[in-house]
Amino acid sequence: ETAGRVSLSPLCPLSVLLSHRVTRVPSELLSQSVLLSHRATCHPRAEELQGQRWVPFSREEISAFQSQPMAEMWQRCARRVTEAIERVVEFAKRLRGFLQLSQHDQIVLLKAGAMEVVLVRMCRAFDAATRSVLFEGKLAGPELFRSLGCPELVASIFDFAQSLSALRCSESELAMLSALVLLNAGRPCLQDRPRVARLQGHLDVAFRLLLRRTRREGLLARLPAPGRLRALCSQHLEQVQAFRRLHPGGLPAAFPPLYRELFAPDPADGPAGTR
Ligand SMILES: O=C(C1CCS(=O)(=O)CC1)N1CC[C@](c2ccc(OCc3ccccc3)cc2)(S(=O)(=O)c2ccc(F)cc2)C1
């Protein structure tokens, strides 16, 4: 695909050089910049994940987690997912064109997509052999999260991580997947949908060219359906509501404000981004 590069041939007078459209970013530069943004905003970094030996929690440690009060375990997971979401916000801000969207649309895309990106990124911290995830430094299976009181949600989170990690995505593929999850022109309430659709289109072309260059076109057909991510996030929202019913008085102040804003908005606050 011609990059629209201006031909710098010596025969080209300035007037012709200047008449060309602005040099479009070739798609490989776009996927490289998305990969750099991904690497800069994932923690732990890929090198750390490959380097360290992943140690499972002992039986005693697991039962200690299982006897944690429900609210304590919820707060731990809420804190960790909020840290991961803050890094996703940083990733979004580095995506070409994202900061040029209206703040309203930036908020709409992040409210709908940040948790989905965390779930995509989670496969990096997942060990398919033991069906466990890196949690507070060691490998945890679904049973460790028993005190949360939402076994179906936990099972769905592990199932999703398992199915995505089975595709053995590269960091570049995860980076492009995450960017496409965020820059989704289909999200409801967008003000400037065509503008988001243009950014999404550039990413789509760049992703397909990356897959062609790396002979991984087959990946597209094997990716989990977008509906699975949407269903997981709705399941999480239902469980937050269930938790709040069990603990009247709203989420305890110990929950991160960003988590409350995203998943337990106080109706009195009005729609986000307008405060
Ligand atoms: O893996 C990550 C990170 C992804 C981005 S990264 O850069 O690779 C660093 C690692 N995670 C971020 C934190 C984790 C997380 C994942 C989903 C999640 O959903 C919301 C929720 C909230 C409260 C109760 C249940 C579910 C909350 C936390 S976790 O705590 O390890 C956790 C894991 C499984 C589970 F069943 C419940 C919690 C996974």
C-alpha cells in the first residue's frame, strides 16, 4: 500500500512536492506506535513476565485468601483492576487521534472499553498450563477468589483469559487488539461517530497488514467474539450491584473513586464528563 510518501526525486520541483497531500502514516508506523504505547503502559512488562518463575500460592496462602471478608477481597480486586484501568487510560491517550476527540467521546470510549482492555491484557498474566493468573506476585486459581461470592463471574474471567491465551498472541497483536477495543465507533452515545470510525479504520488496516506480514491472518477468525467481552463486563456490573445490596450505603470509601465512577456511578452526579 503506497504510503503516500512524496517522491523526493531530484526532478520534483518544490511546487509539486508541496502539492502532495500530507504524508500519511504508513500502517507499519501506526502499528509500531501502538505497540510502543502498549509496552509503556503494561505492568508487568513482557520481559518481566517471561523472566520470572511463576510460583503458585501454597494451600495455606489460598485458604487465607478464602477466609478474607467479602468486602476486603472485593476492595483488593477493585484496587488492582483500577490500577490496570489507569494504565489503559494512559494507553488510550497515546493512541494517535484519541486526544483530538472531544472529551465527551474520550470518556464514552473509556467507560465502555477500559475494563474490556484489562480483560484482553489479562491473558499476559495468565498461565494456561495451571489455569491460574498472576495475582499479588504469585499464581492464583479461581478457587482463591471464593470469598468474592461471585463464582460465575470469576469462572467467566478465567474462561476468557484461557481462551485468549490459547491464541498465543504476540505483544503487537495484543496492542492492536486493545487499540481496536477502545477505538470502537459502535459504542453508544458517541457525538462524532464518523471521526472515531476513521481512527478505527486506520487501526483495522494496520492490524490486517501486521497479520499478513507475520502470516497470522488465521487469528482474526479465532478471536473471541466481541459479545463475550461485553457479556463479561455486564456480569461484572451485575455483581457490583449485588455486592452493594449486601453492603448498603454504597461502595465503601475504601473502593477507588475511579472504580466507583465507572462501575457504581452515583445517579446524583449526572453523566460523567459533564461534572
Ligand atoms: O491480570 C490483571 C492485570 C491485567 C493488565 S496487566 O497490565 O497485564 C496486569 C495484570 N488483572 C487486573 C486485576 C485482576 C482483575 C481482573 C478482572 C476484574 O474484574 C472486576 C472485578 C472486581 C471485583 C470482583 C471481581 C471482578 C478485577 C480484577 S485480578 O485482581 O488479578 C483478578 C483476576 C481474576 C479474577 F477472577 C478476579 C480478579 C486481573
